[in-house]
Amino acid sequence: MKKLGLYLLLLPGLLFLTLFMVIPIAMTVLSTFFQEGSFTLEGYLHFLADPYFLKILWTTLQVSVVTTIACILLGFPAAYYISKLGPRKKGVLLALAIFPLLTSSVVRSFSWMIILGKKGLLNSSLLSLGLIEKPLEILYTPSAMMIGLIHLFLPLIIITLVGVMENIDPDLLKAAESLGASKFTAFRQVIVPLSVPGLIIGSILVFVGSLTAYTTPALLGGKQRVISTFLYQNAITLNDWHMASVIATIMIAITFIVIGLMNKLATKLNPKG
Amino acid sequence: MREKNRGLALFTFLIFLFLLGPLLIISVTSFEPGTVLKFPPQGFSLRWYENIFEVEMFMETFKTSMIVSLAGNLLALALGIPAAYALSRFQFKGKSLLNGVFISPVLIPGIVMGFAMLKYVIITYQLPIYAGLLVGHTVLMLPFIIRVIASSLSNFDFAIEEASLSLGAGRLETFFKVVLPNIRSGIIAAVLIAFLESFNNVDISVFMTGPGVSTLPIQMLTYVENYFDPTIAAISVLLMIITAIFMFIIERLMGLSYFTKR
Amino acid sequence: MALLTLENVSVAYENQNILDNFSLNIEKGQLISLLGPSGCGKTTTLRLIAGFLEAKAGRFLFDGKDYTRVPVNKRNFGFVFQSYALFPHLSVFDNVAFGLRLRKVNQAEIDQRVRHILDVVSLNGFEKRFPKELSGGQRQRVAIARALVIQPDLLLFDEPLSNLDANLRVNMRVEIRRIQQELGITTVYVSHDQEECFSISDQVAIMNKGIIEQLDDPATIFKYPRTEFVARFIGFNNFIDFGERTEQDGEIHLTAGSHTFRAAKNPGTANHSGKKGAIRPDDLVVSAEEPADSVRNVLKGKVKVSTFLGRSYQYVVETDLGDFTVNQEMDSPYKAGQPVYLMFPKEKLVLVD
């Protein structure tokens, strides 16, 4: 009787997800291994043999790695600063970090088009200051994508780290200092290792997010394709659904491998925390 | 008493300048009177705000976005509240697996989900595009609804439920009269968060366009590819105002800790 | 000369003075406790000594040197936290070795010193454990070992036992005293637990609202509290306001209402100008029979409330000088309403401010 009630509560949601998510995704993945009714890996072999495809994959990985590292380097100190503030100031800064996160990615990418464009804010100010002679070509390059992606994901890593850091007992820092550590040493030997779990979760979110982001590369990347815009191009423009499915499967695989590896790393680096 | 670290404070200030500056620039340029985006603007005008209401495609897609996000939200609530309740209230075998399944839509890359839905929901199941959009956005919102409501239920003392049962109320009556009122702010916050996720979504919607059907972000994306006038800046400002209001309400309802917890 | 001197220091938090013009001297080798209710400034004083807080005025001298502006990490003081503050990501060994590594001690000496100090706190064999895997008492020992191993010039304890259960608390405080005496290390100990402070300290400073009400050895404080606050804090809850004070025949005569009480001359009365008398509930005698005329210090009253304390009974007795609390062992208790006489020996009356 109780069991029945439980199923009745869970079943509608489960059925809905199965029908509209699990089956479509599973079928998309399965379809890549079959062509005209027989098992094949041709799609993948084709993908791996084509330097153009590989180049896109490589660019995507590069952009994602740089974005992730930049987010960590920029986000970590800022998160530490925020986590040490009093509740009022902390609340305000957190709100200011969350606001861009909730703002449309179209709006955020568009703002960088205004700034980075040929006649954009950056170029016009640099020109008028006489620092450059002709406009820099930033928009529609991987650099623009990276800037846009860092802008997109930096808040995510900041708020994740603040969440972890504010739970670190402030007495630990005092203990380290009383044992002879300078503020910086205490930060390095106490805060940094204890932030590792948050750092890993944050890095997964940023890395997977950059790897699969669509809007920002579509707007800022110009002709430079990344794997997500490439998927869209194959599906909609080129109408090559088999190839699009192969790319989709590769994206899912990379996502899950990254999450799996990072989780392993997290347990390894943090056996007792 | 708190140690002052000027270097770190300056660094953090620059980070926030980087995060918020572009949004500020967009807001300022939306008042540009000319036809080309400029910073600083050459004057002050609201003509591009007026233009939003004159471009029919913006009004059409705004309507579609609203309908899809609101109807999808209701559907996600209908599916999500019972699931969140079951997952918080009961201990049973396979619970963590089910938890994973309900949260999984956020793990699958959005662009992959959009493509898979186009392939199967639109083509194979032959749902109309409008319905496909609705279904896609419901799937998208479900994990947010479940997560926020479950966290709200985790603060709920289920002994109150037993008290209600012992006083003679039925299970369903208890749920509506005792449980629901106590997690009301969680539900409202869930609705707002899910709404923003859906309303801003590009990855799924970009595959679900057809004759006369598209959402506002997709329309903006197309517009930006062809025009560079300040209309998009004006729309952006309106969207940011909505976002700010939503965020303020969410903060009032349950603080900001939802965002910092992972 | 005192090892440690706080000289007219003031500390404010959010514009509120916690310590104002506060002074304290501590002798070398002593264990001094700061005791008082929460908010009395004892933890602030300790954190000031540790260097976690900065005074807005005044000086802090240590071993003849001005330590006021010396940062925490240069003070070489060991601090034991209420929360223990063990580094959760480090093993017991690494927690204890933390301070030695910062001092660039070589590995062989680190091994030897950590092993020795773990011996002292009876934690041999726990080197590889992590804080999460230890009991409360064991964590406490690690915290003490970590503070001791750096051979600190001063050891500071902030309510170190408040997270332990009652039995362990008693064992640990004996341990702390043993280690402190063994190593002869000057120690400042903060607690709100009276028994704990009295049992282990050479000196106790009773603090209230940012000032030291009394600084003495435990026995003196226990017998001769100098202020009403201290008296109440250590269990004197009967007070009499006196009018006139005269000395006759080597006794002090004190009037209250129509009564004249006599007090013996002792450190609790003789050098004291206070006009308030304090008596412990245990020092009052209650009797239903009228005492002989020769008996002094008698008050007539009526039992208002009677409660059973286990070994004794406690009565609240109503008199013309107000209510008095009395503890007395007896077989059959008095009932409420019973007329009684209260008496006390003249030696048991203490005068306070």
C-alpha cells in the first residue's frame, strides 16, 4: 500500500523524463552505431580521420582548459575575499555575482560584441589613447570566445568556492598563525587544501560548461567552430544527422568522463575531509 | 578587527568590474539615439525601447517564450512536487539512483538534449513544434523544481505531518493543508529559478523553431547576426530588470545559499 | 618582575568597549585562569594576548619586550581552541608537526619531538589517524600536543574542555595541570566553569564586564570574595545590607534594622570597608528551637519553600531582613510555614563591596 503510493508520486515524472529525455538521448547514442540496419563505427572513424573535425575538437578543448584555469585563478582569490567579509557585504557581493549568472547568455555575449568589435569600445579607446594604430581583431576569434566564457562561468566558480570557504572554521587560520604561519602561508596550507572539493566541483561545472556552451561561441566565435556549434551546423545547416548524432555522443562521453575523472580526483585528494 | 587586505580587495573589485561592466555598458548604450551602437551614447533616447514593440517578431517570440516558460513551469510543478516529496519523505531502495535520474537533465549538454529532442520528439513522435518546445522546457525545468523544493522539504519537520494525521486529517488533506503551506516560499523560489532557466534557454529552443514559432532568445540571436542597432541592448535592459526583480524575490524567500551549495 | 603585563589596554568591537583601561600581570611558571560569565571579556583578553586582536590603546609587555605590535605568527605562543581547530586535511602527525615544519626543523628532529609530545599526551600510535577518526578527548590531546611541541613561551587555553562530557572533563583538566607543571610552562586558561578553574589554577582572575573583580589564589577567592559579584559567582547567595560598623573586643559589630551582628576579624572583613555581608547557604544553621540568649547572630523567620537536594534540604526562609537560602542535612524536613531561627558563626560572615 505504502509502496504503491510511492510509485504513484514518482511515476509521472519518471515516465515523462523517460519518454522525452532518456529515450531520445539513448536512441541518439545507439543510432550512431548502426547504419542501414547493421553495426558500424564508421561515423566515429570518419570523425577521427578528418583533420577539420579534430581541429574543432582540439580548439574546443583548448578554449575550455584555458577558461577553466582562468576562472580558477581569478575566482579563487575573489572567493576568498568574499568569504571573509561580514554577512552584509558578503550578501551584496554574492548577489552581484549571482546576478550575471541568472542573466541571459545572449545578453552577456552580446555585451562583449559591443566591447570587442572592430569599432567596439576596447578598440576605440585604445585607438584614441594612441596605444594601437589599427583596430585589434579580437571578436570572432577563440580569444573572444574565451573572454565570453570566462565572463559566463567565473561567477559560478566564485559562488561555489564561497560556499565551501565560508564553512572552513576561521579558528583553523588562527591556529596556523599561532603555530608560526604568516597569513599567506596559512592561506596556502589551510585554505587551499580545504577548498579542493569546491574547486573540483567548480572546475567540473566550468569545464563541462565551456565544452558544451552554444550561445557564446555562436555569437563571439564567428567562423571558428567549436564542438557545440559544429553539432548545430551538422544538424540544421548540413542536415547530416548521423554526424550530428556522433558529435552528440562524443559530447556526452567527454562530459561523463570528465565528471567521473574529477570525482575520482576529488576522493583521492581528499580522503578524510 | 578584520584584517585589511587592500590588494585582495582591489583584485576583487576588478573582478566585479569585469563581471558587471559589460552589463552596465549594454544598459548605457540602449539609450543611443543613433542607429549604430556607440559607447558612450551620443545622446539620450528611448526610441529603441519603442522599437521593441514595433518589431512584430519580438512581440511574437516574447509571447511564445512566456507561454512556454509558464505552462512548462506548471507541468514541471505537477510532475516535480510529488517526486520531490517522495524523495525527501521516504527511504527506499534505489532512491539515490532515482535522485540521479531526476537531476540528470542538467548533466546532459543542452545542445545534445535539444538535438535529441528534435530528432525524436518532433520527428519520431511527430509532436508539433510548439508542443516540443513545451516538453523540452519542462524537462529542462524539472531538476531545478525538484532540487529547490527538496531542499525546502529538508527543513520541514515531518512530525507536523504526523500531528495532522493524528488529528484526523487524511493524507491528501494533510499534504495540501500542512505540508504545502510550509514549503510555499520554496515552491515560489523554485518557480522563479526554473522560469529564468527556461526563459533564457537557447540550447534546446534553437532546435525547436519552425514557421512562426521561436522563442525570444533565439529571435535575439538571429537579430544580432543581421543588425547591430541598439534594439537588442534595449531588450537586454528589460530582461536584466526582470532578472533583478526575480533575484530579489528569491533572496527574500530563501536567501542566496541555494546558489552557493553544490 | 611579571613575565606578562597588559598595561591599560582597551579593546572595542563594533564601537563597544569590551576592555577599557585593563591591566593584568602574570608571573612566570604560573597557571592563571580567567573566569567569568560570557561577555565578561575573558576570551577577548586571551585573544589579545595571543595576538588575534589588536588593542586600540595600551601596551602588552612580554618578558620585558614590547609585544603590542608583534604579529601572531612571531609570538611563539601555543593556543588551544575551544573547537580544537585541528586541520581536517592533515593526520595527527602532520597536525602536530605543522608548527615545527614552519620553523624549518629538520625531519629527524620533527620525528623525535612529535613522538615525544604524543607520548606526553598519551597518544602514541595515533600518528596516522585523521581528526575525523578521533574521539573528542583524543582531539583535545592532539590540540594540546600541537600547541606544546613548538615549545611555546606561553600556553593559552580557550575553554578547552567545554565540548567534552563531564567525566572526561575532569580527567582532562588533571592532565592539563600535570603537563603544565611537568613542563613548567606559563599558562593562561579561560573558562566559565568555576570548578575547573579553581581545581587547576595557581591564580584565578574573576572577570565581569571587562574588569577583573578579584585576582587571587583559588582558596582565598573561595573563602574571601571581595565583591558582591564574586561572592554571588562562587555561591554566596545571602546578603545583608549593614548600617553602622564599629569595632569592639576584637570583633566587628554591624547593625541591620534592629539587629546587631558580629563578625570575626579575618582577611574577609578586617581590611574591608564594605557594608554588605555575604553568607553561603551551607554556613547558615536553621533550627525550630529558640537558641539560648548567649548565641549571637540569630534571625527569626518562617520557612517559605522547602526543596530536597539529595543529601540535604534547601529552605528559603523569610525574615525581616529579606529571604535567606539555607542548606541543611536533616532526617525530617521542616514544612513551609514553620517558624524557625537562622544562625551563623561570626567567622562565616564576609564583607563585600
